[in-house]
Amino acid sequence: GNIASVDICYAADGVSFPNPCNTIKDNFSMTADTMTITDWTPPQTIGTGYKIKIVDASDDTVSVISPAFKVGGKLSLTAPLTSTTWAIGETRNITWDINQGNVANVKILGSKSGNFTGGTDEFTITASTQADNVVAFNPANPDPRGKGQYTWTLVDTYPTGSILTGPPAALKVKVFDAATDFPLVMTAGSAALTVTGQLTVNTPPAAGQAGVWRVGDTDKSVTWAAQGQMGLVKIELDPDGAGAAAYVEITDPANRAGRSVAGPQVGRSPTTRRPPRCYGSPRSVEPRSPTPPGPSRSTRRLRV
């Protein structure tokens, strides 16, 4: 028909077209049978039932209503953006901006390969957390309109397996709108992360703590706690503490301690040496020959 201009409006719920309507365009000139508008900015209220109504500006009995469509939000990751190393047992912050839309909750996924290919490659860090728990969403704010953060305590094993089984320096995280209606609202992937296990030495005691170790003792054991699935470990001794001498392995390289075990574990290795610092896993290992004469007990260090 010969329609000179139209009024264009929208309803967020797909039903309520008030008069006056939520205007997109008034008296939009029809210079061709098919017209396109590209400068409409949807409102900051996300939803799944939006509809658009187009009305002949000179005859409101002539109109058409579009099918329902979705208006989603926009998120961007703000940390981690730099490749770094995180260890099992540590707590690290994942942060994001809400750039558009009143996203209520987000979920955070990790990918062992960094490619987010689903299946055993992905794991859920949190299924839902408040999206704007740092800076509350405000549609009047300039971009970003809200900010969020999640503190992740790294654990090794998820339903899809150990996160230490992926390629080295490849793990990434992403933040998604937790609403199932918006599966494509997500941030870009984080920087590639290196995730390692973590070892903590329990004995020998640190300098100044109770429990003296002496040359010739045969009843002392190097013990440690391990977090994360790790393989064999070795125990090394620094004979002069923080001096120039390098660490020397005191375990037998052919019979190093440890095996792959999920979750926090305790390792133990008997030793007749002065207190070393150890790195370990849960299996007993006989040390090499006794330590040669050297500095006093208080200056030696052990690592596992």
C-alpha cells in the first residue's frame, strides 16, 4: 500500500504496547517498500519476549507485530588477563564487567585445553554467583554498568577429572550469563594459565621450632603434604642454607618418592641427614648416604 511513514515501538514483554508506545522511531519515512533501521539501542532490561510493532503513522488500524526475540547482556573479563602460574590450594580472583544489560547471575567455566570443547575438557568453577557483587548494576552508568568478582579456591579434581591433566600452560576460564536463555552471552577466554600441584614441608621443623635433629639420628622422617595429582618427587638438601652451594638430591633418583594421588596427601621419607627441606609425595624413600660434614643444622635447607 501507499504508506508514507510509520511509527515503530517495542514491548519488552511482547504484549504491552502502551499509547504512547515505547518509541523506536516516530514518523519514519518510507522511501521504499522495504526499509531497515540500524540505530536502535535496546533497553538495559534483558528479556526473551521482546516484540516490535510497526504502525501506519496516518492510520493506527494498519499495523504489524514481530515474532518474539531476545535481548541479552554483554560481559567482559577483566582478570586473569596475563598468563601466570596458579597452584592447587591457592585462592585467586576472577573478575568481570557488565557492559550491557541487567545480568543477574553468572557461571564460570574452565577449560583444560583452553578451547572449551565440552565433555571432559570443561569443568564448572561455579554454577551461579551474583553478577554485580562488586559494583551494583546501574543502567545510567557509562560502560561498564556493573562489576563482579569470584574468589576461586583451586582444587584438583572435578566431575570431569583432574585439571592437571590438560596440556601445559593452556587452562583458561570464561564467565557466562547463568540464565539458560542466554547461552551465548559470555566473556572471551582468559589468558592461558599454568596450574600446578602444591607441596608443603611438615618436618623437619623450621629453625627455632621445637624438635631438634642431630647428626646420627636414625628416627627422623622428612614429611610433607601434597595437593593435586602429582607423580614422583625428589628431596634435595641445601647444605649451607642460603649460601652459594646448590641443592643436592638426597633421594635415590632410581627410587624417588611418590605416585599420582588425587587430593591432599601426606608423604614420608626416612632420613639420617640433618634437617633438609623436602618436596614430596606419599611413598617412603630411603635417602642416599649420610650427609658429609658441613654447616650446622640451623643453616641447612631441604626441599621436595
